[in-house]
Amino acid sequence: MFNFIRKHQRLMLLVILVLILPSFVLLGVSGYSSYTSGDEELVTVGDQAVTAQEYDMARRNQLNMLQRSMGGAFDPALVETPAAKQQLLDSLVDRRVLIDVATKDRFSVSDMALRQAIASNPELQENGVFSPQLYTMLLAQQGMSLQDFEQSQRAELALSRVIAPVVQTATLPDFVLGELEEILLETRLIQTYDFAAQEVLAQQTVTEEEVQAWYDNNQEALRLPDYVNVDYLLLNEEAAVKSVPAVNDEDLEAYYEQNKARFITPARIHLSHILLQLSKNDSEHQAVQQEAKALASQAQSNPGAFAELAQEHSQDRGSASNGGELGWITHGNWPIALQNAVFALKEGQVSDVIEGPDGYHIFKVNAYEPEQSQSFESVKAEIADEVRQQLAAEKFAEMATQLTQLVYESPESLDAAADALGLPVLTAQGVARDRMLAAEELGIAPSEHFALLEDPRVRRALFTTQSLQDQHNAGVIEISSDTILTVRVNEFVPAHAPALEQLYDQVVQVLQEEKAVAAARAAGQEQLELLQSGEPVNLAFSTEQYVSRIDPGSMSTGSLEALMAVDTAQLPAYVGVDLPNGYQLIKVLGQEEGEIDPRLVTAIQGQLQQIWSDAQEQIFMKALREQLHVKQLPAAEAALAADIE
């Protein structure tokens, strides 16, 4: 979970500096020169220190900010790792270093620079232009005065001037850039052969002594974290439906009568037509009408020829080629005049000429299906389900309110709520602070509601002091709009390694896989020695492929670095690489300089420049830390190890 923070260090640093330390930006630079605190010091920075109180406040602000932004998806484990805690403390130290330097060297920001910085903020602009109205409105929404905000921005700009000149002038040397591009573009032609452990897995045997020895030597790796076993109540749509009593037939029939239109299928007819369109010239209307009447008479005398007449005379291009077929028309979907005329016809009957908005029509009814009404008995079960669902929705809200009330009125047990609501008290094992333990780790059957108990909000509620020590109900947790969970710790299980009997099959499987990997690697290394000594081998290498650091294809990082390190003075050359699931032989056939899209070169140069700037910034901050004799005190270790609720 720390991968997100590690991959977005600059983003997280910005969040920490701007969002979770508001006291810094509100007091300004000058306010820190005289700031002192009587609580325990964690890190000394010159004549000042980062204190336990500041660190705890920063942690709480960080947790609150992440919880607000991520909602129910927030997992405290994201920032409760040792690395994350140390990074937060380091950010406080770096901030204090910058404040110390800015204060002693009297860094300041002119009114003009402040105005330009505020005006260039995209969040304060409309259509790319600074908006005073938007500026005032946003400050009011945040509850900040103009003076406070501008003082905070002046402080931020002053601090940025300490390090900005270093970062902005850090230019990657051309020779370094050239060498890096050459390394990235170096291309080699290769073939591979994989020795897969899976192919020899079935041949591996494991003794009892090996199982015991492996178990004894891997106690720390097998060690499970502290976890709790829990009782819980689940209120969801299914539970609400079960709580609704059966609806009597009289009420169901009344519902049927009230909604009878829903259970009626309207009549429909299958039509074909001939259309003669009207021209803009009114004098031609009579001629078109006479032609339509003649066609209608002809079709009425021989309905079987209707399709041929439509193909020859209808001016509706969409249907004429299909004999004038329009398909099924449902009663209620057509203009009333046309609808009344066609639904008055019988099956097989041809209409007289009917004038419509687009011309004169002649219709033929190919088929007719009368209105069909579903009887009460035929839809009774459907109505019963529908009514129960509606009643359950109302019941759910009522049960949720009652559940919340009972959980807090009887905090020492879920029984009162369970009895009142008719919900079963369910149990689950293995809810740890950072995850729900897998059933295999505990040697038990999988939990029915694993995903619900895995929710960070559930784990966060269970690992409060009140929940752990007093084993009180841990509150009501709304997982979704129709799923509510309330949990209670029934047992706290300290960190331990499970018994061998519980893990026996897993240990056997691990040992078999380890032996299979070792056997695959041994076979691969044997073949590599033969190839390197010039001996012939019978291996079906893969098809040839070009790979480079910029385009590694399917090559792993280890395989890529190994083949790139091969001396190509004498080809073919061979190298072997250990893989997690076996061994890979690589046959290097050639080397050449690759070509790359100029746009990609520009992107690479930008990334390398950013890396170089980051490195210069770290070096500069390290130098400032040394200059101010920054020292992390023993008290910091305890602060970093402490949990926060």
C-alpha cells in the first residue's frame, strides 16, 4: 500500500506541506523564529526542534485529509507503515529547515510577486484570466480572510525561494544525457529458452524432517499479525425482505387493480403499405389521389398481389423493396387518425385510401394480435415479490434506525439488536489491522462475507481502544446504501505463528515448489556450461527478437540487465538468469544502435531532467540539514512506533 506514496513522493510532499500543516502557512515565516514548544522533542533543527505534539497533529491532519478525500475507500494502513511515518517526520524536518534558513537569511516576497503568484493560480481564474469575484468567493467558502490567505501565500513563496534557485538551475549535463540515451537505445538480437519449475514439480518429494526443518526456520515469515475474531450483524436487502410478513391475497389483488394497465399487452398489427407522396403543387393532389384509389381498388380485388404493387408503385423507399412491409405496430404508438383506421381493419384486409401527413396510404393487415390481459392468478407471484420489495425498502430504513439505537444502548453485546430485528449473530475470524487474513493462513473455511469485513472502515472500527479493550460494539458501518454492518470483537489474538498441523499441506507445497525451482535452475545452469564450452545442446530456442532498455518486450528486468552486460565480441554469447519460477537461458546473436521517435527522445529528456532536479534538491536539503546539525533523537523512535486512532 505504500507503493502509492513511494511512486508519488513529490505529490505527497506537496499535500503535506500545503494541506496538513495549515499552522505553518497561516503564521508566516517570521512567526517561526520565536516559536517554542514545551513538549517532547523528536528532531532538533539548529536552535529549534520538531516536537511530538507537532508530529501527532500532522499525523491526525494527514489521516483526516485522506479520509475526507477517499471516503470509505481510505485504509489507515496506507500511512501507518514505518516508511510512511518516517517520510512524514522527514517532511516536517525539511519544512523546519526551510523556515530556519528563510528566517535567518531574511527571505522576503514583494507585493508585486505576491499578486503575480495569486493571479497565476488556475483555481482563481476564469477562461484563463484572474477573477477577483472567484477569488473572494473561494476564500469565503474556506472561511479565510484575504489577509490570512495572502500572508500564507507570502510565507509559501518565501520558503520556495530557499530551494527554487537550486532546482530551477539544475541542468543535466549534455554528456550525461548522451550516455544515458545511448544506454537506453542499445539494442540486442536474442533468443531465449525457459526451464520451468512447473514441468518438474510432480517429481519432487518431501520428507517429514524437511517439513519440520522448514517450519522451524521460517517462524518469522509464518508469523500472523495481531487479529481479532468478531461477532457481527448484517442488515441488507435480503434481511429486510425476510422481515416482511406475507401479504394477503386481498391486498395483492387491490395492488393488481391499481396497476392493471401494467399487466395488459395492447393490441398490435403487422402492416404493409403503399405510399404515394404529395407534391408541393396543389393542382396535382387530385391526380395523386385518383392514382391511389386505383391502386387501392386493385389491391382490394387481389390482396395477394399487394407486395408486387408496393414494390412497383410505393414511394416509401425504405419499405417498397420489401413489398411495403412496415412490421408490427402497437396500439397507442401511431397518430390517432392512422391508428383508428388501421386497427379497424381485419386480418388480410386492404384499406381504402387514407390520407396521412406525408401522402396517401393504402394499408394491408398481414396479422393481428388482440389486446391481452394477464389474469391476477398468472401474475400473483410477481406482484407478491414486487410488493414485498417495496415494503422491504421501507422496512430497511426502519430497521437501520432501530439497529443504530440498540447497538449503542446495549454496547456490550449484539444480542439485543439481533433479537429485536430477527437477525442472526454471525462470526468471523482473522480481521487484522491492515487486511482480512486469508482462510488458508488460518486453516479455516472461507468467510461468507470476506469482502465486507475486508472494508477499511470495518477494520478501523474494530481496532479502536474501546473496541479492543472493552469489547464493546464497534458502531454501525454503512457499507453501501443497502448494506449495513455492525461488528464486535469477541476475541483478540496476538501475533503468532500457526501450528505446523495447520500449515502442513502448505509447507509441503512450498517445499515442492522450492525443489522444483532449484531443479529447473540446476538443469539450466548445466546447459549453460555446455553452451559456453562450445558443446552442442538440443534446445529449441524461441524466435529471434530485438530488445532494448527502452523497449524490453516481455523480458524481465533481471534478464534484460544480464543480457545487456554480455560481452558481444564473440557471438553467439550465452547468459543464464534465475527466474522466480525457474531459469532462463539467453542467446545473444547481435548488437546494434536503435532508433527512436524524436518525440519519445524529448519525453525521455524531460524525465531525466526531472530526476536530475530531484537529486539536486535532495543533495541541497541534505547539505542544509548538515549545516543546521539536524539530529533525530531517541524519542522519535517511540513516536514512529506509536499507533494513532
